[in-house]
Amino acid sequence: MADDNKKVETKTPEPATQPVAPTAGTGKSSKKGLIIGIAAGAGVLLLIIIGVVLFFALTAVTKEDYRKGYDATQDTYSKLNASYNDLAQAASVSSTTTETQITNRSDDAKKTLDAYKSATTELADLKALRNADVKKQYDTYKKQSDDYIAYATEFIPSATVAFKAVVACEKIGSTSVSDADEFNKAIVPCEEALDGADEVKNSDFRGFVEAYKKNVSSVKAIVEKSRSIPATDFTQRLQLTRDLRATTTDLNKSLGDTRSNIQKALKDKNPKDSLSELRKQLRDLATK
């Protein structure tokens, strides 16, 4: 019973981990870090917003941009007309045309073509092209313009060489076929000029030169044959006269066909319609 009367001592269990007293200032540091994080995030967001706003501000196309585009296409159109007219002039030749005139026409065509090329190159930098519809029309025009420039670049020297040969050969018509020396003085420069025209790149002029050479050879053969025919053989001489006239007609027809083909090619290559559409599009956007 004595054991029953003994007090049982109990001990309060110790916690597994001793509580750590809060360090002075820890709560304030956490709040400060949170504030800094929020501020930094807000700053980044603000920069993004500013960047987006600036992007749209810099890329947006204004009416003033469209107006500048219209003015540029108007200037390009004027230069295209000047180039086209000079090319058409360079494509014309007659019995009274001189080599100096041919050279001057060629020089004029080069100058106006270069001016047009510069103007159309500058169109690529227009801010108005950021408009998808405007860019689409510009691409259509640009392709046609490139074709026109390539054709004209090949056309000008070809016309110069071919027509100078024509002028050289025109002298044959003013000589006496019965005078061998006089005829040879005229035919030799003609043949030399035609031989030098073999390298023309334009297909129409190349075909013309080949046909012209063939006809000149026919004239030469007829004239040489006539010298072996007695003056009293009127039948043969009459036939040779007819042959000579037919050959001359073929020469003129060849020149006329070439001129028609060239005029058609120039018209087909002219990008004025697509440029006009681009110009109209920019004008409408600038004024609506």
C-alpha cells in the first residue's frame, strides 16, 4: 500500500523542434522583396506595352504615307511615258533618216529609261507598301516593269545597229546599177553594216537584219546578172527589172513588218496599266 501512496511524477514532453523566435525585421524584408518583385514585373509589362505601341505607331500607314506614295507613282508614270515615247521614236526610220538622228534618238531613249528605272526603284521604299493590298498591286506592277526594262535595255542598242545598217543600204537606191564601181561603193558599206548587225539581241531586229541581208544579196545578184545580158535582150532585162522591183518591195515589207512587231511588243511590255491601278489605289486611300 505504501507504493500506492507514492506520487507519480510526470514530465511534460519536449517538442521535437524547438520554436525559433522570430528575428527582428524578417517580416518587413519579405514584404519589401514582394514589392520589388511586383514593381519589376510591372516595369517589364510596361516596357512590353510601350514596345507594342511603338511598333504599331511606326508600322501604321497614314494618309500622308499614301499621299506620298501617290506622288511617287505619279512621277514614275510621267517618266514611264517619256521612256516609252523615246523608245517608239527610236523604233522609227525612213529613207531620210541620218545616222546622227539614230544616235541622238538612242541617247534620248537611254536617258529617259535610266530616269524611269531610278523612279521605279524608289517605289520599293514606300511606307504605303505595308498595306497588303497595295503591296499586292505593287508586286504585279513590279514584275511587268522589270519585263519592260529588260526589253528596252535590249531594244535600244539593237535598234541603233539595225537602223544604221538600213541607212547605209539606202544609198544603193540612189546609184546607177549599170555603173559597177558606183554600185560597189554603195553595196560594200551596206554589207559591212549588215554583218556588224548580226549580234543584235532583240529578236525582232535580229529577224529583220537576217531578212534584209537576204534581200540585199538578191539585189546584188540581180545587178551582177544584168551586166551579162546584152542591151538588146529586152525580155531578160525586163524580167530582171521586175525581180529587182519585187526584191525592193520585200525590203520595204520587211522593214514595215519589223516596225509593226516592235510597236506591238512595246505596247505589250508597257506597264502603264498596272502602274495606273497602283496610282489610283494610293490616291483613293489618301483621300478616303
